[in-house]
Amino acid sequence: MSVSEEITMSGVGAAVSVRHFHHLDPETHRRLFLRSPEALGPDEDRAVLAVALGATLYVPATRPDLAETILRRSGDGVCSMVLDLEDAVADREVEAALLNAVEALDRIAVVGGATAQLFVRVREVEDIRRISGLLTTGTQVLSGFVIPKFGSPTGGAFLDELATASERLGKRLYAMPVLESSSVVRRETRDDELAKIAALLDEHRSSILAVRIGATDMCGTFGIRRDRDLTIYDVQVVADAIGAIVNFLGRTDGTGHVITGPVWEYFADHERMFRPTLRATPFEEHDEVRFRQRLVSRDMDGLLREITLDRANGIQGKTVIHPTHVAAVHALSSVTHEEYQDALDILDGESSGGVRASRYRNKMNEMRPHRAWAEKTLVRAKVFGVTNEGVTFVDLLTASAIQ
């Protein structure tokens, strides 16, 4: 059945809403969450939608079952996906991939059931114009475009075309620029380029959902491919660039943006050089030793460590290329009972300063320097929920892991 025939028979679905952990049953929600994740519509505040990206799964737009794949993964709990026309697609297949992406988005809008933010990663400015012109019902489910190798010389043209497409379609389309070019990595050009990018993004602020980091291309600048036993923060030249990106673009003074973490490339068994970094104790306490071994065999211990380091370095969410990685990102994004209580205490305190002991009696909460952290924590609580006291990431992982 063609898309046009489906439209005639089925009508057009409603605008997509997103709710993390929606695939878990009500009893599991009650067991895990003190405060369940909220349903977020497309008109939700931009900063909240940016955090709600969570684990953004990239899917080659050449897949013959693209619409079905998106619907299946959405049902598994994936809440943001990118239909990729760039690195995942050979040059000779770009045209077919573009048409396939349009067909998939149109079909999804008709069939319904996708509860994820959906984007297309384009190659050229013209791709935005063509896709927005070819879509029919798919305009309802398209959230925006990912712009690879974003830089000051060419980025403005992409963002101007996005604005034109938004006006033509009568809806807000978001951009997610990917910073990965050599001018951002190389120290002699980095500061000037990031300052220009910051000014350009500020000019189009209402259309920028999040800034993504392309660490694979950054590594390529130096002929590096990081080993699965290492996190991206162990690759110093790339970690240095990530720090600069957060410094320029991740500030909480109103000038910054949500910045998402780079991809973790590995997902299969291999012979290890170093011992696993995933402690056994949390899994032993939950009688999940075999589950831990499965995570280690899939290199998930490295992913979990990198997600933790992402957060420590001011980064939220992550690009993923394998569905098994999604649950790890989301499990570590949920707000723990302890974090939630600390955030509430800080925001309830005097903004002029002061300090008080945490209710957990294991740290001091400073009202002024921790305030921005507390505000960001409550956004995460809205998006990913707050766990019950005693619930850990192990509980979330075992409940929501994608096979």
C-alpha cells in the first residue's frame, strides 16, 4: 500500500509526544520511580526538549525497513532518532536515501505510534530544501535537521535554510549542529572559530536545540581511533577540544546550549587488555552478577564510565549507534532520590548564599554555586523521572535494557 493510499484510509496522526521509560509497565514504574518522567509535547520549552533527547540513535537512511525500524525502536524506549544521510551513506546512495527518509517520515505520520523526536542528518543546504518540500504528512513528525561539520563559513546558510523551511511548513524545526571540524580541534584556530560559532548560534538561538560533538571526526584529524578500553576523555587532544566547546557554548548564564556527548563505537565481544571498570558490588547486591558479565562482554562498562564522565564535564545525552546503548544512557540520566532532595534543598535556600548539610548527611550543599546544578537537575527530573530511595542505575538498566 502506498503512503497516499494509507492517508486516504487512515487519516493523519496527531503531533508526537515523548515520554521516557514509556515502554515499562505501570507496576515497574511504581517500583522504580518516586516521580515518573513526564510526557513532553513538541511545544515544550526548548531546553527541556534538548535534555529529552537522551540517547539519540543514528539509523542509516538507506535501510529498506526504515519506518518499521523507527517504530520498533520507539516502542523499545528510544526517544530520539536521526535518519542519517551523511557518514552512514555511500555517495552513490544519497539520493535514494533521501527519498527513503521522506517516505519513512510520511509513513510514520500516517501509521502513528512513534513517540520520539525525529531528525534527518543532511549533507548539503539543498537537502533541507528538498526534504521539507517533498514531505507530506511527515512534516508532523519531523523535529528538525542535524548539520554535520558545522562551522562559521557555512553554518549560516544551513540555519537560514532551516528558518525558510520552518516558515514554509508552519512549524518550528530545530537544528542540531555537529562540531567536529579541524578548525575546532586545532588549537591555533579553535578559539576564534568557537567565538564565531557562538555568535552564529546566538543569532539563531530559538532554532538551536542542542550542540552535538563529533569525536570520531576529531580523532580522524590526528589519525586516531580510540580503543574500546578507553573513554574519549583519555584521548587528550579530543578531550581538550571538548573542554573548549563546553567553555564557549555550555555556560549557564543564558548564553549557552545543551551539549550532547559523542558516540561510543563498540558493542561486541572482544579480548580485553585491562580489567573491567564496572564494579561488581552494585550487581551483587541486586543478584544481577550475570547481567553485569553481559554488560562487560559488550563493552558496556566503558560506555557507562564515559556517560558518567560526560555528565561530570557538563554534557547531557549521547549519540548512540546501537540500540543496546540506549538503556545505559537513560538509566544514568534519571535523577536519584539523593540528587532530587539535594536540588530541592538548594533551590529552597537563600540565593544570596549559605550552606547546609545534605539530608543524606554525606555532603554540604552550597546555595549559590550549586544553584545552577540544582536547576538543571530538576529539568532532568521532569524528563527522566526521580527514582525511589534505594533504587539504583542497576534497577533501571535491568528493567529497560534493549536486547
